[in-house]
Amino acid sequence: MDLAPREEPVGKALGEVEYEAGPSWKPQRDERNVPLGLFILLVLGLGGWFFWKHSALPPLAAEFTAPHPKPSPQVKEPLVSDVPEPLLDPKIAVGSQNMPVEPPVSSPPVQNEPEIRRAERPFTPGEIPREEPTGSLDLVKATDAAEKLIKGLFNAETAAERAAAIAQADEHQVDVEGFFERVHPRLKSLKLANAIPRTLPGQELVPLFEVRTNKGNASGALLRLVPQTDGGYLLDWPLFAETHEQRLEEFVKTRASQPSWFYVVIRRIHALALPANVRAEHLCLELKTTASASPNPSLGIAALETPLGRYLDREAEWGNLYVARLLLQHRKLDEGKDGTLVILDCEGAVTGAVFPSGAAKR
């Protein structure tokens, strides 16, 4: 037995016991829990994502469904063969009432009319648009009617027989009887005029004839036919009587100061015999009282800057003839010049005209 003292290492405290170092302790791990944990995490993640997508947040944009237009129902007319026998009866029982069934009415066939193109004219605000002439004339029928009427008028023995041939005979009865007391005309010739005039106002085509008698002037008088609602014609008395007795020519010769009304056929002219300043401010018209050309035709003028002048300028086109009733008066436009026939009014065109010499007799 070794009794020698043991040497203790320096630096160790007394009482410390030295043990041999062994392996450190660690808890045991179960490898089977790893796949289970991963599966649980996966399930929880999918559940959270599904909850967040469908219920956790509101939608970021509103969705609307565009409405689809519904097709209009097509009404199909039933055929006669499809209608049951009881409904083919003229009366259909509806409740307690019998309602008659009217047969279907077929619409008239559409007629294809030719297209007529006209030149357009500028429209002035406040201006009445010009009416276009309507209708057509049967000149053969008009000529036969004029010959029958004028012969019946000249051969009539009573006032009633004469009135049967004249339009508005009651209005002109006094003038008609006075004419046949002074004149006993006999018809020499009846001829259709070379041009067909229009009425002013109205723009309606009217038949015009040249009548020569044993009592009238050599150039012949003018005769106009007035269309009637039944398709026939009557004579226009004032134009025939005034041109047969040359009343306008007498008015021009006497240079009466009072204005008077006359039935005339008018035509636009340049009137180069008038001064340039007068032509620039007036509309010039030739006043025809015979069907043939006259070497010294009567001339009438109307101031352009008046309602009447603007009306005539718009309605009376170059190259056309018009039958109108005009109010005429002699006036001097320049000192030292002869008087000129000034047109003061046109029947049916301008009303309420005021004249320096007072009212005129119609």
C-alpha cells in the first residue's frame, strides 16, 4: 500500500471532486411527427387563403351584367285556314256582346310619280314663299268652251242668258247691260293667244284669247276664261270689256289725276327709254291690252323699296305674262318730263294702301 501523499493540482479548490467526462444528455426525437406537422400547416394555409379570398375582403370592383335587348315580337297575321270555324262567322262572341268583324281593307297601290327638280331661290326671313303654278290646261277643250261662250254671249237676247256665260255675273251685271246697250258686237274671229299667262296673285295658268269684233279696235280685245269647280269655264267680263273699249288707252290720253283700277296683262321689261336713275329705283312693266304687239305700249313702274315693288319683283318673272288688276296713277318723276303711270297697288297683293289723292274707286 502506497502511503505517499498525493499531489494535488495547483489552482483547484479543496473539496472538488473530478469526474470523467461522458456524453451530454439530449431528449429523444420522434421522426414520425414531421410529415404530420407539414400536412397540418398546408391545410391551415389553404383554409386561410380560401377564407381571405371569399369572405375576408370586399370585392375591389363592382360587376354588372349588361342587359340584353329583347327582340320585338313579330305579329303574324293568321291565315284563314288557321282560324277555327266558329271564328269565321261575321260576329264573334266576346263575353256577353257580339262584336261585328269588318273585312280587311287593302291599301291603295303606291304610284311612282316622276321627280321634278326646280331651282331653289334664297329665302328671306319674314318673306312669304312664292307659290308654284299647279294643274294643267286642256287648250282644245278651252278653245271649244271659249267659242261656245262668246257666241252665246253675243247672241243672247236676255240678261239671264248673258249672265249664264259670265263669271260672277251678279257683280258685273250693270256694266254688262250698259255695254250691250251701247255696243252690239258681232264676232269676227276668235284666236288662242301665243302665250299662256298666269294669274297674279295665284300663279295659276289661264287660257287667253284674242277676240275681234265689228265694233272693237283692229288689234282685238283680250278674253280670259275662268275655270270652274265642275271642270268647265266661264268668261272673265272685266278684262274683255276694258280691252274692247280701250279704257286704259283713254286713261293715258286724258292724263286723269285720280288713280283708277284696270285689268291688264303685264310683262317685265327693261324700259330703256326711262332715265337710268329711274330704272335703278323702279320695277318696269309693260301693260298689254291687246294680244298683238303694240308700237307704243303703255308702261307702268313700281318703286322697288316698297311692299308692292318687292312683291312684284318676287312674283313677276322675266319672260312670263301675268293677268292682274292694277291701280294706276299719272305722276311726274322729273321736272319737264311727261307723266308716267305709277303702279300704286295690285289687287290681292297689298292692302291698306294710302294715296295722296284719297281713296280710289274700284
